[in-house]
Amino acid sequence: MRRPLVAGNWKMNGSRSQATALIDGILQGISEENSIEVVICPPFVLIPLAAECLAVGNGLILGAQNLSSQSAGAYTGEVSATMLTDYGCKYAIVGHSERRALYGENDAVVAQKFGVAIENNLTPILCVGETLAQREADETEKTVNDQLDAVLQQHGIEAMVKTVVAYEPVWAIGTGRTATPQQAQAVHHFIRNKLAVGDKNVAANIRLLYGGSVKASNAADLFNESDIDGGLIGGASLDANEFIEICRAAVH
Ligand code: 13P
């Protein structure tokens, strides 16, 4: 039985006061007994503040949006895995399409970051997904397959035991254009089947999230699909009520 997971990716949004209000709002709507896992991924500089807000123990889990591919040393501007775990981060988003497209993170870098996360006990939320051009050229499965292979070839199927994969079609991110539940399910099913070739148990237990314009109004239909185990939420995670509704939609 896979435990549903909903993660909020705040991206580059929020001030100290907005973050405090948002976390307070979310905490009012979720409780520790929740049968799902709820993760927030604030920008790096807000992680200490978020860690303080969550210190009392309340069922919200902290994650990061990115991490360095290096462990420590002369890497100006980078943030290491151990700095994140020091603040209690349990998850790290790896290979988000914005990092791939805007910051030149290729498959090799993504695989390196994935490895550093695993080594440091941070669960990677590995993002994969096709662009609109790739979908229209009927290359969705090939794209997702290659992105997964880049990590599997380096780290093996065993590393997937402690991994979450997020399918985020690039054309659905921040566009208001969500994949239909059927479109999302088809790709999730493809991912699970691919992983099953390596290890059936790993494939059966890994959580696969959908991301891309998830809102309170469409979350339940997406999360009802058999291979969709929750969501990676961008814009809608900045509104406490909307995010809480999305979390509730993941409870089965
Ligand atoms: P939106 O929910 O804003 O489309 O963003 C999705 C996303 O990129 C989450 O990582």
C-alpha cells in the first residue's frame, strides 16, 4: 500500500512573513494523524524559518527545491545536502524542468545530484516530463524513458527504493493546462512498468506524483488514477486553503 504524498514546490516565492502565514494556514488544515505525507519545499533562505515553524512536530515535512551536486568546498552559491539535512529536510527535488531548461542541468548533473541526495539520506523527488514539442512528436515515452535511464544507469534500480518520481509534463507547468487524468495515468503506468522490468517490488512500492497545474478543482480526478500517488504542486501550494484541499483529495 503506497502512502499518498503531496509536495508543495514554492519555487522562488515568499517572504519571511508570507512563509510564516502560509505554514500556519497549512498546519490548521492538516493533522498528524493524516494518512498522507505532506511536504513543503520553500526557497533555501526560508528553510531555517520553516524548520522553526515545524519544530513542534506537526506532520508537515520539509524538503528542498534543489541541492548541490558536490558535498562541500569551493562551490560559490551552492547548498549542500548536509546543510539541508542539518535543518531537517527529508526530501529534495531533483531535475525539475525549470532547472533543466533554465540552468543547464543535463541528465549527467541530475544523476549526480540524485546520487548525492541518496548518499545523504535525502529522498529525491526526481522530476521527469516531456515538452509540448516532444508530446506532439509522439516522444513522450522516449523522453521519460531516457530521463529515467540517466539515473538508473548510474545508480541502479536499488536506489529507487528510496525515491519518489514526479511526472511533470513541461507544457502543463504554470500554464493552467493540466494533463487529463487519462494522459497522466498513461505516463505513470509507463513509468511503473519500466521500473518493474528492473524490480517488481520496487515498482509496486514507489510513489509516482503528478505535477503541472494541479488545483483543488482537478486534484481528486488525478489522484483517483491507479498509478498516481499524489502531486507536486507549484502555484496552488502558495495558497493554504487551496493546498489543504489538494492534500485532502489525496486521502483515500
Ligand atoms: P504548477 O503547479 O504551478 O503548474 O507547477 C508545477 C510544478 O512545477 C511543481 O514542481
